[in-house]
Amino acid sequence: VQLVESGGGLVQSGGSLRLSCTASGYRYGYSYQMAWFRQVPGKEREGVAAIDSAGYTLYSDSVKGRFTISQDNAKNTLYLQMNSLKPEDTAMYYCAAKPSWIPGAQRLQPQPYNYWGQGTQVTVSS
């Protein structure tokens, strides 16, 4: 299973970016969980947004109302639309996957996820 992120870059505060995560060797089954995490050096990996096979979404308070997670099952691709970006959103962003159900309270925790991408850097300038 490979997850490959793309779409990161440098953007000014208030701008937008859309991240993509394409999965290969991983078929969306009847029950799965996908998520976006981010990490800055010296800090723990932080859950940003999650989505399950039913399309139920979950967001961290820090991005709620600004970020939108979505998926295109036909393309095996996960997206993260990021609007109204702030300098504190600067981080390496990772997508993660688990081919089974995760309890809601754990969906923004990194431990339950089996597969990870290599990350894409997002830098927001002030």
C-alpha cells in the first residue's frame, strides 16, 4: 500500500491550497478510515481531519470551518481543501489510512492508522 501526497507549497496568509493523497494497492472496502495529519519539528503529529467510508467527517477545532476533507473513490484519492490559511497552519501534512473502522474518539489520533504517506510541506507566510 502506498499513499502519495501532493499539493503542498508556499502561500500567503489568507490563501488557499488543496492537498491530494492518491492511494495505490489499497482498495476502498466496506469500512475504512482516512485522515490528514500535520506535524512541525519538535511537536507531536496532530490530527486535522478524518473521513470514513460512510462519508462522516471529523475536524480538529483548529481547522473547523476552514478546511474540508473529501474523497473520490473512483480515483482512490483523498483531498484536503484548506482555506483562510494562517501561519500556524505551517507544517508537514500527511495522509493516513486504515482499512477498518476506528472509534470516533480515536479518529484524529495517529496510533490507529496502518498506512502513511511521505508528507507534503505547507508553508504559510504572514
